Amino acid sequence: MKNIYVGNLNFGTTEDSVRSLFETHGTVGRVNIATDRDTGQPRGFGFVEMSNDGEGDKAIAALNGTDFDGRALNVNEARPKTERSGGGGGFGRKRY
């Protein structure tokens, strides 16, 4: 299973159009375009899961830097999500 980061997406790009783009290079499992938690608007990047690592590598090589919906895509292997520390902001913290 290859998890692929797709950046610099046009804000009007749909998950279906990204799926169609990647399906030309192999079997696509899941497509997820990130959206803003508060507004629901697309954030300009997403992730594609491809079942076969070799197909995923070919898709990355073929699609990185290509024009899609008027934008040059940034396509590479996704890095594992890092744990964030829970501090910062001071909201909800008791003050004595």
C-alpha cells in the first residue's frame, strides 16, 4: 500500500477527478482531499492510496510537476503523521 501526498491542488478539484488521474497509473484505493475543519473549504492538498507500491512509484514519477486543473502538482510519498504535543494557546488553562 502506497500513500501518496498530492499538493498544489486547485480549490475546485474533486476527489473523483484526482481518482481518475491516478487510475491511469494503477489501482486506487482511497482518495481524500483535505478540507478546513471550520469552513469545510478545500485546503489545496490531499492523499491518494494505491494498492501496489510499484504502481504508486510510477504514478509519483509520472505526475509530479504535471499541470492539473491549471496548477503544477506536487506529488510524492506521504510522510507518516507526526504526533503533536497538546500545549499552546492557553485556552482552557486555569490561572491562579
